[in-house]
Amino acid sequence: MLSIIIPILQMRKLSLKDSHLSKSLRKHYSVTSCLVPICSLYGAAVTTVEGIGSTKTRIHPVQERIAKGHGTQCGFCTPGMVMSIYTLLRNHLQPSTEQLIETLGGNLCRCTGYRPIVESGKSFSAESSCCQMKGTGECCLDQEEHESENKSDVCTKLYQEEEFLPLDPTQEFIFPPELMRMAEEARKKTLVFQGERITWISPATLNDLLELKLQYPQAPLVMGNTFVGPNMKFKDVFHSVIISPARISELNVVMIDANQGLTIGAGCSLAQVKEILTEMVLKLPEEKTQTYQALLKHLRTLAGQQIRNMASLGGHIISRLAASDLNPVLGVGNCVLNLVSKEGTQQLPLNDHFLAGSPDANLTSKQVLASVFIPFSKKWEFVSAFRQAQRQQNALAIVNSGMRVRFKEGTNTIMDLNILYGGVGSVTVSAKKSCQQLIGRAWNEEMLDEACRLVLDEVTIPGSSSGGMVEYKRTLMISFLFKFYLEVLQDLNVRDPRYPDVPNKFQSVLEDFPLTIPCGTQAYECVDSHQPPQDPVGRPVMHQSGIKHASGEAIFCDDMPAIDEELFLAVVTSTRPHAKIISIDASEALALPGVVDVITAQDIPAQNGDEEERLYAQDEVICVGQIVCTVAADSYFHAKQAAKKVNIVYEDMEPVIVTIKDAVSHKSFIGSEKKLEQGNIKEAFQTVDQIIEGEVHMGGQEHFYMETQSVLVIPKTEDKEMEIYVSSQDAALVQVGSSRIIISCEFEFVNDAFAQSISLSATGYFRGYKADMDWVKGEGDVYPYFVYGAACSEVEVDCLTGAHKNIRTDIVMDASFSINPAIDIGQIEGAFTQGVGLYTLEELKYSPEGVLYTRSPNEYKIPSITDIPEELNVSLLTSTKNPIAIYSSKGLGESGMFLGSSVFFAIHDAVTAARKERGLTETFTMSSPATPELIRMICVDKFTDLVWKGDYWSEVWRKLRGRQPVQRC
């Protein structure tokens, strides 16, 4: 993901009764570049990672600190990280740790484990990094460092902060004056950009917009492009005309009525809404800001900062997504939509009818949402928001909810109650009937029990519900209701002590897991004091490509410019899990413009792969997604369009093997069985006292490449040679038929070496060791050496939602003699974080036909910055001799990935303790990944009892309580 900076001249109006305040704003925004239409950038100053610094001029302090702080490995996520932090610094010279977490919440990294990236960002903050001093005047990490310093052979610093360039804001770019003049001129007229297929229109005034709505009633309005853009890109939705009202000042108005509430323009971004609501919460009495605080709770985790900077409040509301985080809160908060058209204005309640898409509560094609009125909450009114997602940040909610209750003044008697749920149906769902039946009841446990039963009866979720997890979602519905009950109970007690306070055993229910910034120590053996300073072995040296990664100068395959007569390939993949290929009809594809050829297995001049992995499917397909053929065209767009026109006729075959269980039952395995045996195994099993048998079930994991996996092949004019640029990490196994391969590499040569008589022709090459093992005979050496490691993890589990927080992990790893401790520790942290994803987050879900549902960042969640432990400590064992390796080192690779299982087992222990508290001491089955769904449904309680009523579910319930194993439901 790449972020860019867009300082934009905007108009915002604040109105207190009859007074109006106008001011121009220029602010920096990090955005997801692939969602930004080029036409929307008219009048904006755009800065990319290449613009803030380079090796040819001067690198920026952000680039330097990420590189020298070892915050880059593969380097593909690095420009996005740089631009996110850079944007933060342009807006806040000394950002808080909370701001840093929020800023990086929309960035993903598969390699580093985030810790070094976070440290690079924290170096600009004036705040203490970890424990916030804990009132003692000294940080715990400083104390640990002092202890380590007493041991002369242990080092804890991977870089020297004093070497960093200082941040000098006076050297930053200014907003170009010519763009300011352009913005003033452009504000007066409608802008029209005519493309080959699409016309983009940007009106200057609200009246112009209403005229365009009459002229183009079907044209979508695009502000942030977070809804229309993905639909056009991934779902083939086409719009010939797009209207962008981003420049209309009336849609960015903010008005405050001191007696009624706040009106926010529909064009305001979600990031701006967050700023406005935060300002209101700080200025107004708490009793007036209940709805605002509930909205802010969701705005801290809704999507990522880059999305919140683009997505508009109006677009979020009008799209009425089933999992919308804000709509349930706005709905229970009695908000009102202010609509305008050529015929006049209209107020439309933002209630359950609107959110359900009722025909009488829809906008007409002539109407535009101008603003949203969010009223103040009243004195005896309480509003709360709840959500549970696959991870804490940047993930759509599995279930969310907005809840509001109003009491008869001075009592705990319910006067009004409203509950809305998202994620449990195709639209936001209301528990209206249940709420009406509870009016007049006292706020007590009897009311809660009745409310849970009523809500479960009213809000049903069909078994075919999108995303599944029906029982989990139903449990979350009433778990949220219980949380709401306790929150209100506490607030009632604060306002009037005669009402009971929350019991001590439930106090933790009121605490959400905080968004904390990770910290920790890294310990390794110091180099010998007699080692020459120019000898880098054993020192934490920045890797050679670090600066290029951080400056955007590193060239990946997709960065290479197109060459003359270049052709692009798009793949056509199988839609069947196991079938014969009857025919491939490419006639429609070949007839499209720009298409050159369709390539199949018959066109491969040499071997088409091997038995285990064919390059192109030949005669039959063995899985959904297997490459059947490719389309070559003059552009990737043309190739993709043509790939959709290739018609393949299949004949289904048996068996269809989708799961591991299917493969075991059909004895379908990849490769020969590999096992190590010592002694007479058969005899031993006949004579031992006890035999313990069991099964281990664990999920798989997607590679989830951050970088685009592509290859550029350039044929040469002589000797059938080719130049091949590949994304693969193992270029030696790239398949290009029988042609000769030349892997082209680039080398840099800074004249100083020549002047110092240093030869640049010396080279080194080490591929690694090849196992000398005969698996059939069980003889030989599997590997010359092994790597050992240990990890201890501490977690906290929310038994009501299934969420968990990784508190602390300590890792000790055997690297023998580390050639570069920074690289080795980085590999350990990155591998551990990937293991955390494997064992707790990343769940592969398939259809019965073998289609992978979780195949995009929208559905498949790898760990983000808040998923790693709050405290992550890594130390390398004191060096030991390993004479068969370079400098007695050991190649760690990603061996530390399995250490992520320590988090899984910590979760298992936490769940065991929770079950024990409820009198459940029987053994139970818990397979990885330990997703929120699995954790919650094993932490059984009266709410799961309510969900699992009836004969069938009582049987499942009996099994999950531990009396016998059960597979995941």
C-alpha cells in the first residue's frame, strides 16, 4: 500500500446560533492511492515517497529512521509506512503515541512484526515510549537496559539515535501558491474531464450539483471513492458519468445550535467528523455528548486512517452497508438527514426504516444529502456503541450495535429504548418490538434477562447468512446487551448513589482493550572489543537496500516502465475443484481489441511443470483457481477483459477434495510420507504401559504477498537468451521452458573504491545446505544443524466477545553466532508475528465447491500493529560454535513462526480458567486458529445457553462443554 499526501484548500463554517465563522484550511492527508481518481486531485498538491527525499539529494528523517532502525525487510510496505508517519509529522511535530497508533492502523506489514517501524515513529514523539513512567520517574525499559549494561557481553541497542538527522519543519514543502490561486478560480466553475469511457464532472456550487442530478439521475456522487471505486474495480460496476461534489462548500458546513445539537456537512470526511466530535466532547457537558462519545469509539477503529481521510460522512450513511459502524449509532441517536433538491429541502429521520431501505424512506434521484443533524443527548439518556471484528483495527465488524436508553427523570424506569444491530443481516436490523415491550420496566437483572430472550426471538439470522458464524453473532447480540446494561448501571450509580453499582466481578466488562503501542527490548552478544571497527560481522548493520526501500528508489517488477511492443498476460483460472477439461473456446477473447494470443498447455515447448505442479492445467483441473490458460494483449486491462471471455467446458470428476479431512479419507497426499524412526517402533508399541492417541487440527495460512507477484521477460536477439526479472525469492526455480535464462542484477560501483585500490570483482555465493536424506529408507541427515527457540506469552481474553489482547511475549532464540543481530532479531519478530496470525487470526474459509472465500484483505486479516504484544522482548543466546556454517552462524529464516503458538496456548489457558470459574472442568477441544468466534463460544455462559436452546443445539452445547470433542460449528 502506498500513501500520498494531499493538502487541500477547504471551507468550513461553524455557527453558534446566529454567529458564523469561516476559515480556510490546508491540511495533509495520507490516503490509499489506488482509491484516488486522478480527476479528484485537481488543485491539490500531491507528495509521494519519492518527493520527500532520495539518495541523490537528501533523505528525509522519516526515511532515515525507518531504514536505520531496521524497519524494512522486503521493503514493499515501507513507502506507505514512511508517508503515513510523514503526514503525521506535517500535522503534529511531536505526535502522541495514540496518534502514531491511529496513523499506522491502516498500514500492513508481513515481514518486520511492526516493532521497529513503531520505534522509528516513536523517535519523533516527546512521550515516554512504553510504561508512561508509571509514576516512578523512570521507564521500566530503561531499568532493564541499565541491568543489561552491567553485563559487558550483552548489548541492547540495534541503532544509535544520536546519529539520526534532526527533523527541521522549515525545510518541508509549502503549499504551492499557484494552486491556491487555481483553487480560488476553479471554485467558481464546473470542471469536466472527458475520458474514453467515463466523464467526470465536478460542480462548483450546490445549485450546479442539483442541475446535474436532474440531467444524470443515475450518476453516482463520489467524494472519497471508498464505495464506488472498489465496486468499479472489483465487481465490474460501470458508470459512464460520475459526479464529484467535493468542491461544494455547502456540503462541508458545520453548525452548532447550543440548545439542539450539531449539524455536520455530508461532504466532511470521517477524519474531520472525528475531529469535530472530539472538540465537542471536550467543550460540552458529558450528559449532552453521549451520542458523540459513542460515535468516537467507533471512529477510532473504523477502517484505517487513510480510508477515514477519504470516506465522507454522507457516503457512509447513504451506502447503508450491513456492517456500517456509524449507522446503528446515528440511528439510535435520533439523527436527521437534511436533503435538498431543486424542489426545496426535506428532513428525513435516520431511523430503522431508512437503514432498512424502506421505499418510503429513500432518497429520490433528484435529492442530495446536504448534512446530518446529530442532536445532543438528554440528561437521563445514555448511548453506547459496541463492535467485534476479526482484529482490533482496520477490519469490518462481525457484529456491531448502537444502543440508547432514556429514563423517566430521577428514576431507573425505562421511558425509551432503541437497539440497532449491524452485521446480522443484509441491512442494519432493529430490535424495535423488544424495546417497546421493555418500556416501563426498571433497569435491573430481571429486565436484562427478559431483554435477552426478546431480542433473540425478534432478531433472527438465517443459516445462509453471509459470513456464517450464526451462533456467534447471536451470542454477541446479547453479550453487547449485557455490556450496555452494566455501563448504564454504572452511570446511574454515578448520578444517583441510591442505585446499585456494578459488582466487582463485572468491573472488567466495562473496560475495552486499549489501542496500545508496542515496546520491548532486544538483547544480543556484543562484538569483541578487539574486533576492528570496519569489520561488520556481529554488528547490527542496516541492510544495504534499507534507504532505497524507504525512499521509493528500490525497483520492484511492477515499477519497471513498459518497453516497446511489450505484451501483458492475464490468467484464466479454473472454477471447478476437480474436473476434465472438455474444451477451451478463446474465439470471443481473440476478437477483442489488443488481444494477441491465448496460451494453453499445448503451447509450452518444454515440460509443463511436473506431476505435483503443472504450469498450465492439462486435460484436467485439480482445484479452483488453477491456471488453465493465459491471455496476451497490448495492455493488462485488455488482457483482463479478454480473460473473462474465454469459455471453458468442464466435466466434473470425483472425488472432490476440499478439506484435509477429505484428503485423509481418500489417502490423497502431496509427495511421499516423511517420518523419522529410531529403534523398533512396532515392538515398542506392543510392550509399553500406556499409549496416548489424539489428533491435532490447525488451519492453513495464505502467503498474503504485499508486493505484486509478477515477472518481466525480455527476449534477446541472440542465442535464444532472455532477461528475466522476477518477484520470486527463488529465481533458480523460475520456469521458462527450454530457453536459456539470464538473471539480470544491478550493481553500484560511489569512484572511492578505485582511489583506495579496492577490488570490486570479489564475490561470495552461498545457497544453503541440501538435505541428504532418503525418506523411503529413513536414512541420512535431514539437515546439518537445527535452530532452537522458546517463547512465553501472556494474553487477556474478553469472555463476552472472544477478543483477546496480547500483553507480553519473551523470546529466546538460538542463532549461534549472529552475523547481523538486527537482521536476525527482525526475522524472529516478523516470523513470530506471522505465527500469531496463523494461530489466532488467519482463518481460511472455503465453499463446499472449493472456492476460497477469504481471499482478499477485506476478508482475510493478517496481524496489524495492535495485534502484536504490548511488550515484545527478544534475546539471542550466547554464541556457540557451528563450524560447518559461515562465521559459525545459523540461518533463522522464519523458524520463529512456530513460537506464535505460545499465544494460542496462552489463550487456551485463559479459556480454561474462565470455564473453571463457571464450574466446567472437563477437557475440551480447541483447534487453531483461536479466532474471536472460537474463544467466545468455548467460554460458555448463560448467554450461550440462551442461543443454544433446542434439541439439536443442546447436543452441540453438551459436546462443547467438554464431554466429548466436537468439530468447529
